[in-house]
Amino acid sequence: MIKAMEFSETATNEIQKCLGCLKPFCDGCPAKTHIRDAIKLIKEGRELEAGAMLFRNNPLSAVCGAVCPAYKFCNPTCIRFNRGMGVDFNAIENEVSKKFLDSDFKFEREVNANPKRFLIIGAGAVGLSLSFYLSVAGHSATVIDNNEKVGGMMRYGIPDCRLDKTLFDKIQAKLESVGVKFEMKTTADLVNIEKYLDKFDKVIVSTGAWESKKLGISGEERDNVFGAIEFLAAAHNALPKFADGEVVAVIGGGDTAIDCALTVKVANPKSRAIIVYYKDANSLKCAPRERQMAKTMGVEFKFDSSTKKIDERGLVFENGETLNCDKIVVAIGQNKPQFKTENPNIFFAGDCKNGTQTIVECVAQAQEIFNLLSDNKN
Ligand SMILES: Cc1cc2nc3c(=O)[nH]c(=O)nc-3n(C[C@H](O)[C@H](O)[C@H](O)COP(=O)(O)OP(=O)(O)OC[C@H]3O[C@@H](n4cnc5c(N)ncnc54)[C@H](O)[C@@H]3O)c2cc1C
Ligand code: SF4
């Protein structure tokens, strides 16, 4: 029996769609989320166990439930997908995981005969998940991060209208309860990373990719032009002020561009946010859900418009057209940082290694590193 009262109508519908296949096909999650087993537990009224199972596999399950682009991963692998009945696990995962985070369930630390000291630089998707896996396995895991609060890009990049940031405080509390130590507002010396091996057996660098790419065109240095990451991180601390009718052009066609445009509309719904993309509408790289959200909030789109330069009017396109605007945000991706070490006890993971990706792919990399480090040879 589904406890319909405890789930939203959306989640209840998705739970009901699941056939509980003997051999589940829904294996498209990079972090290997056990969708069938979680839904089975929920159907049996064992939501807390389902939440614990999801968290044990992916401590960011509540976050993934809210913002994971599941349409790329697990949704299409459901056996009912081709008949338009594919189970959308997002809503279920988000609700059951939030309930779990509000519970006082505590994970047991395993007894480890050969515990090691791990330093993880960066409290983002990789740092949070890896520190949890290591700590539960009986190792010592210390996470340092230069921000005030944990969550990395998920907290400081993704706008509040898409993700409830209080989740990170609850996730942090669960991690601390198994022994993860956090040292926030602490900047690691990434030039001399080896020095940390004096105090730690292994160092994992998961510092993300926080430098916005530049267009490399004339006028980009003007003081009304901002990089997307700097714009979003500043907005996290205090929403920017835009006058009624003020025009903000956001150059780009991915999730980051959408997030910048959403931020403008949240700051002042009467301002104008225009996403300027050099390709057509079908080539947008953002998730359909986010695109719909942007449309609902009144974000405008200008397609097939390649920016040639920026001047006092705003954007000047290759075809000679112009777009008058007051502010410009450049959201065309991030540069990967460069590191100079080949020390076998230093590992790199997440966006700082692979460029911008998704939260669930970062969790999958944390799982891979954990498996590698758990190997007796390491
Ligand atoms: C705007 C935006 C929206 C996104 N939306 C989604 C989405 O909807 N769904 C999705 O799945 N993915 C999304 N992503 C991608 C996802 O957020 C990232 O792939 C993921 O969070 C990266 O995790 P990470 O652990 O590699 O690094 P980060 O999350 O970037 O964490 C790195 C941490 O290290 C800290 N750090 C850096 N240098 C140092 C130093 N020297 N010392 C100490 N600390 C340091 C940083 O401040 C940061 O807190 C989005 C990305 C962006 C930019
Ligand atoms: S493949 Fe679809 S229907 Fe079958 S167990 Fe997985 S989610 Fe349920």
C-alpha cells in the first residue's frame, strides 16, 4: 500500500507506475541508484529505510532529486519509457530523501583495521560524497573549503529558486555524525599540494571550476559585463538590484545561462532577461524543465545571434544587428584549473578534473575514488 498522504500527487503517481521488475532496467544512474529497490521499500511503507539506502549510496540524493537531469540518465532506461510511462524518479527521490534528512537516523561507522587520514579539498559534490564514504568505512576524513558553508557550486551557483539550500546544512549534520570534519573558510595552497601529505596519507583535490570562460571579443572588459559564476556567487550573498525595464543580456545556451536569467527575474520580475544564443532553439543545452521554468518566469530568448563585440549600446552581432542592453552576463562555460603534481597520493576529481558536468557524475567519481582507495594496494 502506498502511503499517499505522505507523498505529493506527482511522486505518488510515479511510485504507482513502477512495476517492480524482476530484472530492473532502470540502471542509467551514473551513481548506481537502486530505483526499483527504493520504490519497493516505499510501497511497503518503509520510507526511512528507502531514504537511508539512497543516502548511503549517494549522500546528495535529496539534491539530485531536485536538480539532476534525470532525463539524460535514469528516466530513459525504465522499461516503461517507450510507452510514455517511464518512471520519473526525481520527485520520489527528492521527497523521500528530504524526509530522511529530517530524521535522526545515524549511520554506523565501520571498524577499519587499517584506517587512513584523508584530506579532501573542496566541500562540493565530490567532497561531500567522498568524505561520507570514507568516514563510514572507518577512515579519518577532513574537508577544507574556502567558502563559509558547504555545497560548493550547488550552493553558490544554482539559484535558490531551483534548489533549497537548507538541504546542505542537514547533509553536513549527517556527515558530521559519522565523523567527517569540516574546516570552512580555509583556502588550500594548491601550488604546494604535496605539503599536505606531511599530515595526511592521501589528498583529494575537488576544487571545482570557478573561472568563467571569456568570449575574447572587444568590449568584454566594460564594467557592465560579468562572468556567470561571479554573477551567480555574488547573487547568492545578496540579490543584485535591477530597475524596472532594465535589460540584462545573458550570452549562452546551457543551464548556467538559464540560472543567470532566472536570477535576474527573481531579483526584479519587471526587469528583462534575454538569453542570447548563437544557435537555434533546438540546440539549447539546458534541461527542458529549466527551460520551461525560464519561460514561465518571463525570460526571453534570442536565437541564431553570434556576438561580435560589445559597445556602449550593448551587443553587436555578426550580422550587424544590435541588442541594446544595460548589463551583460557571459555564461559560456568555465575554465578548468591547471595543477602541477603527479604525486601518486594526490587525486583529482569532479569539475576541476573533467570540466563542468553534473552533480550525479561527481558522486559517481567519488564512488570510483572510494573503491580505488579502499583497494588494499592503495
Ligand atoms: C550555474 C550552474 C548550475 C548547475 N546546475 C546543475 C544542475 O541543475 N544539476 C546538476 O546535476 N549539475 C548542475 N551543475 C553542475 C554541478 O553543480 C557541478 O558539476 C558540481 O557541483 C561540481 O562539484 P565539484 O565537487 O567538482 O566542485 P564544486 O561544487 O565546485 O566544489 C568545489 C569547492 O572547492 C572550493 N575550493 C576551490 N578552491 C579551493 C581552495 N584553494 N581551497 C579550499 N577550497 C577551495 C570551492 O569554493 C568549492 O566550494 C551546475 C553548475 C553550474 C555552474
Ligand atoms: S525499469 Fe521502470 S518499472 Fe521496472 S523497476 Fe525500474 S523504474 Fe520500475
